[in-house]
Amino acid sequence: MKPEKQMTKKLEPHHFRMRTYYADTDAAGAIFHTRYLEFCERARWELFVDRGVDLRDFTRQGNHFAITRVAANFHQLGRLGEELQIETDLLSCRRASLTFKQSIYGIRPEEDKRLLCEAEFKIAYLNDKLKPQRMPQAITEVLQTTG
Amino acid sequence: MKPEKQMTKKLEPHHFRMRTYYADTDAAGAIFHTRYLEFCERARWELFVDRGVDLRDFTRQGNHFAITRVAANFHQLGRLGEELQIETDLLSCRRASLTFKQSIYGIRPEEDKRLLCEAEFKIAYLNDKLKPQRMPQAITEVLQTTG
Amino acid sequence: MKPEKQMTKKLEPHHFRMRTYYADTDAAGAIFHTRYLEFCERARWELFVDRGVDLRDFTRQGNHFAITRVAANFHQLGRLGEELQIETDLLSCRRASLTFKQSIYGIRPEEDKRLLCEAEFKIAYLNDKLKPQRMPQAITEVLQTTG
Amino acid sequence: MKPEKQMTKKLEPHHFRMRTYYADTDAAGAIFHTRYLEFCERARWELFVDRGVDLRDFTRQGNHFAITRVAANFHQLGRLGEELQIETDLLSCRRASLTFKQSIYGIRPEEDKRLLCEAEFKIAYLNDKLKPQRMPQAITEVLQTTG
């Protein structure tokens, strides 16, 4: 009976702050939808940096991480110069894949943050023949301990 | 009993050809995942051009089309310099939204094309107050007739 | 005789830190050249934020800032996951244009930083008829005082 | 005395057509400046395709082409959905570098094309130790014969 241990094994959501610029916008006057997915990549990378993992250590000799699935809902339009907070949660950690849920909020001084986008990313770890292989232990370990 | 009419109302899939370049790739040596979603925007735009609709006619006075949902599966890695074919189908056409399914294939001379990415896009038509409004009739009409 | 006043009018170089991610790289394994120019936009925007200027205040009613010239030299290849420092200097401040010089360095712990890119950007302020107009005083003032 | 031969050795300008989409625009309502430089990469790649050269043949074993200098003037603002024509000229062809001049025009039915951007790109050919090496003969040959 280890309910407490289970709880401590839950990943604390990771938070990443950034701002949007003209390069992120489009002629409709808002953030272009694919840019949110790029922002999510930044947040996932920073999650690993903050936990002491350098993802480049796992991309030698043709090994690499590949996004195999994205599902994103865009709730409100993000704006030029808006400060964003990205919350990253681990949804599942399987033998050869990770699934993250990421929520992007617009931060407004003196007002509630507003939800702009929620996205899920499934990520596989491939060898140099593009075959899925076991996720590196160093990766799964930092994801299964609290921040 | 109008089965024939129904059939003629089915959108013929639209095909768009393009090539990838360095700007579309990443350090893993393949096409960066968000780029496929940009390619899909190109294909949807060209679908309307080919059917005589200029989408800019519907984006005056603050009206615009907004992507509200994306779901994409990435099956194989696309490569630098690869010729792509994007097949665009209409999945549904509702009062205030359209849903497209788009499949991206890598074209190989003398070999079968290979499926790189399948993606669905839900698109809403918003007014200048960001409220959903009825999709313009000119848009829905060209989608419901054969090519 | 106001040499001291002249000196205090020199802009202190502004420094901005960021990291590169897969989205910034290409299949040659390095940072794609146009991405450096996007990074420079981020650094210029943050310069104004740090000095209390919100550039969005000057882009209402069709007014906007337009890049009219870029000249960039790429000295060394930037890498995935590299931490960058962007140094931004004002080269000239004319009636209807600003010219910035920006240097992008790769930061290496326990080693000298390495120069990746030097770029100059000339920026005009246009009205809603796309005619150059006088740069807003709030902009020029913060550029001509020390940080 | 071979003036005629000299003339026939001049590269015929190469022309490439494309259209802009939302992904290419920014919140100022026009094409984002770095996108023109991406468009130029497309046009250079297509120049070689049209002359029977596959640039990927020269990027094995760590060899690659690197942009070492860009200088661009932005004359008019390009627009969403605008059809562009990119004219590519060879300015110089040295032992270890090429310099191209590229002009981007907006095409308007029944009106003169308008010049949006002129850019020069200097490109080096690097070996796997990032040292400049002799430009491949297949590259220089197709550049020095007429189209």
C-alpha cells in the first residue's frame, strides 16, 4: 500500500514563460496556429533542462525523438506581444513513447490568465533505422519524480 | 430518393504538389512536424483558388477564418527536397465551421507514394468580435459541388 | 561644450538571452539562417519592454514599423540547444528610421562566447498609407538615454 | 578574343513562381521580412532542379552549403495570397563560394509587376570540419551555361 509514494511520483507540472513577437503572428492579427506547437517544443525542452537532462545526449548516432501525434484545440486568439505561460504535464510514459499535455495561457497583469491552446503530443524515440526503441532511462526517471 | 444528387455533392479530393527545402527541415534530418501543418494551409488555400474563390474576399472588416482544432498523425519522416502531394477532403460543412482531412504523401518516381502525415483541421468563421458566424455561402457552395 | 551629455546619450547595448530548439535548426544540423533574424526581432522588442515602451502603442490605426533593409554576416554555425546572447546597439536614429546593429553570440560555460551572426536592420515607421512618418518621440527618447 | 563565348556563359536568370499564405504574413498585415529569404531558398533550389542538379548529392558525409552573408532591401510590402515571381541571377562564382542576386516581384494581372525585395546571398561549401572547400564542379558548370 503505497498511495503516498504514488503521489510523489506524479510529475509536477512544469511552467515556462515566454513572449510572442511579430514572427509569431499572421495577417489575421493573432498568433498563427502552428506557432503554439513550436512554443510547446520550447517548453518541453526547458522542462528537461530544468531537471538536469540534456536531450542532445540522446540524439547521437542517428537516435532521435519524433513527434508521432499532435492534437490541439485553440480556444482564444493569442496576440502580438502577449506574455504566455506554458504548463506541461506528463500524460503517459510507455516503453517507447511519451505523451505530454501542454496548456498555453495568456498572462494578463491584474486579470485572470486566459487559456489559448491545449495540446497533446505523443513522442517516440527512434533508432538510426527509424525503429521505435526503449525510451532512455534518464528521460523516464526525471519525468516520474517530483520537480 | 436522390442518391445520385448526393454523390455529385461529394467534394472531389483536391490535390496540391510542392517540394520541401532546408527551411522545412530540422536537425534530426527530417521535416519539422509543424511544417506539415503549414503545407496543409497552402493546399486548402489552393483548393479555393482552383475553384474560383478568393479567401481574401471574406477577411475584410475583421472577419476571418480561425483554426479551432488540429489533430495530426505523423507516420513516416519526410525528407529534404522531397516532392509532396497533399490530398484535401471535406469531412464536414456545418453552419459555422468546416472540417478538412488532409493527407500528405511523399512522391517517389517509379515507386509507390508513401504516407507521411494525416491531419484534420476544424475551421471557424469569426466576426470582428471573435464570435462564430455563418460560413459564407460562396465557400460552402464550392465545397459541395464536384471539382 | 557638452561632451558628457553626448556620452550619456549613447545607448547602452542591450542584452537578451534565449535558447535554440529543433524548430530553429535545419537538416544541415545547425541554426537555419533566417532564424537569427527572428531572434533579433525578439531582442529589439525586449529592449523596448525593458525601457518601458510598449511597441503596440504605436501600431494602431494602420501605423507600423517596417524593416526596410537587413545585412547579416554569418560567422559560425549555431547549434541545437545552444544558449544565445544578443547584443543590440543603436547605430543611427533619423527622422523616419532607426538602424540597429545586433550581434548574436553562442554562450559556452567556462569558455569564451563565440560570435555567430552580426546583423544590421534599418526600420521605418509607416502610416496607414505606407508613407514614412516621423519616428514616435517616445521611441527615440528611450534610445538616446542610457539604460 | 571570345566575347561571344563570354556572353553565352552568362547565366540566364531563373524564374520561380509561388504564392504567399497566412503562414508568411504577420500582424502588420504584410509578408514577414524573413519569409522572403525563405522564398529565395526555394527559388535557388528549383534553379538547380531545373538544371538537373540534385543538391542533396553534395550534402553527404557532412559536406554542406552554408549562407555566409545576406543583404536584402525591402521595397514594398507583400500581401497575403499574393503571387510572387522570384528572379535568380548569379553574381559571382568563386573557388569556394557563390553569390546570387534574387529579386522578388508581386505579380498583378493586367498591371506591372511590383518589386518587393532584392537580396544577395553568399554561399560557401563546407566540409565536415566546417572548412570552406572547392565548390563542386557540377554546381559551377550548370551555373555557367545558359538555361
